[in-house]
Amino acid sequence: MTTKDFFELPIEELGQILEEEFETPSYRARQLYDWVYKKQSRDFSEMLNIGKDLRPKLAEYFEFRQIPILKRELSQDGSRKYLFEMDKGDAVESVIVKQTRRTTLCISSQVGCAMKCAFCRTGMMGFIRNLNASEMVRQVLGVIEDSKSFGDEFQNIVFMGMGEPLHNIKNVKKALKILTSHYGLSIPPRKITVSTAGLVPAIKDLSSDGYLASLAVSLNATTNEVRSSIMPINKKYPIEELLEALKNYPLSGRRKITIEYVLIAGVNDKEEDLKMLPKLLHGIPCKVNLIPYNENAGLAFKSPSKNEVDRWYRTLCSKGIDVTIRWSKGQDINAACGQLATAINRDSGSLRPRRNFQEGT
């Protein structure tokens, strides 16, 4: 009998399976979610509010897959980088980012990435495959369990690890439904952010099932010429089309879109860029996240000076823009923005060929 991966199932799908396969009410799905996600049980025999005759049948039908931690690295600033082995023997990285007022978990949505952003180490891997929803959920569960030994817990989740989340929109949305379910981990959608390089159709799709997460967009340039040179996706969805999608993006309450701008010395930090950025963002409810570039071995790009970053911050603030600087964490373990690339995938001689971006892959 082929078993079902429990962590792959949103609560609605689980309820449907219980009705169709076990002829038991769908409300049992809420009870199972409570046991598995809140009480962290992996043994159906412990679930005493589930019928005694039903429990062994569930144990035979469902499995609780694990993703081993192959490696954990600790940064001097308190950040942690995890190397998780995925279901097909490949690996992805997740990062715990320690900040003054909060701790954030950064998870991966793909093995490798098809976007080929010129400044990003993950892009150098090429695209290997999409993660399924369970593999994303289990990164979260794995870090929750491991964090107990460190006496800490995270407050926020960002889909900003390896891969382009909206290139894997179907599985990302499924993972979001599982993570935010009131009967399970119950992580508020406002505490989860999905980042994209700018896949316009998928931006629209992200909001089609209601508010599942906040949106962050990597802009990183103010002209199509520069953006296309460092982010090839811009050739398909240029700045004008991307910004129009953001203007029409539905936001609840006081939510804002996060505009990520990686400052790269001599590339996108010119005076004309600083003048143009506020004009481009006019009419978009947003906040700007300035990210000083994290240098990578093998890439010629350079970080801007602290004085230049501070100048950008002051100027944008003076224009009435809500702006923060994301000073990188975990640089000493290659866990900072743009530095994720797993050695197990990069060095393996058995890697599948790289694949470029095509919608629907």
C-alpha cells in the first residue's frame, strides 16, 4: 500500500481523504492537525480522541517523513545555517537569522534556482527541481525541533532561501495553507513573507486564495537596462509591468509590499538611481529594504561603503519613504542574502543538467 505524506496535506485535503477513504467525518482532520502540529505527536496510538479501530488504519495509510539535518553551522552573530537532505537525496539550506527584536527563519522553495540573478550564489547552481509542500513544511518543523536545544524560537518565516518561490507557486501556496492553519502551527500570514524576483503572473496568483502571506519584491535597479543585466527575468517582465502588478496587488489593513533593493557598488547605487527610486514607487503602498551586497567568491560585484548605504537611507527617508537597512547576518558561514548554495549539489558529479526559467516548470 502506498502511504501518503501527512505533511503534504492542507487540512481541507486531509478532511476529504478521511471522508472518502475512511468514511469518517472531516472534522477528524482538525484533531489530527492538533496532535501532529501542536502536540508534535508522530504516533497515532497516542491520539486518544481518535477511534481505537481507526488509529491503526491511519498509521498504515499515512507517514511522517523526516528530513535529516546533514550539517548545522553557527555564526558569531548567533545565526544558524542548516543543510537539510531532501526526499530525492539532494539538499537545501535554511537559515535562522538572529536580530535584536526578533528571530526569522528563512526557508528554501527549490533546489537551485532558474532566475540566474548575476549577483546571487544560488543562481550559479542552476535549477534542479521544485520542492513539494511537505519539504518546505518540514524545514520549519526541523528548525522548530532543533531550536529547543538553543532555547530560542523564531517569530517570522521568509521564503527567501534557495529558489524563486513564485516559480513554484502551486507548492508554495499549499505550504502556506498548512503553516497558517488555525488548527496546526497557526502562524499568522502577516508573519510570513514570500519573496519574488518579479514573476508578474504568479504575483497575481499569490493573492487569488486570499491573504496567505506578505509579499516582497526584489527590484534592485531603476532602469530596465541595469535590471536586465543583473536579473534576466526583467527581459520577460520589465520594471513597468512589475510595478503595475504591485499597484494592483490587494493588501489587507495596513499591509505594505516590501521592496528589496540590493545595493551593489558601481552598478545600481548611482545618484540617478537614488533620484529615480522614489518616483518609481509612487502610488505603491510599500516599504524599502536596503540590502548592502554580500560579496561572493567567484563574483566580481562589490559591496557599497557604509557611508553610501547611510546616504541612501537618509535620502529615501527625506522623501517620505518607509525604509530599513538589512545589515547582513551570518556572513561568516555564507548564510547571508544571496550566499546560499549547497556544496552537496554544487560539487556532485551526478547533478542533473541546469535548466533555465520557463513558466510552469
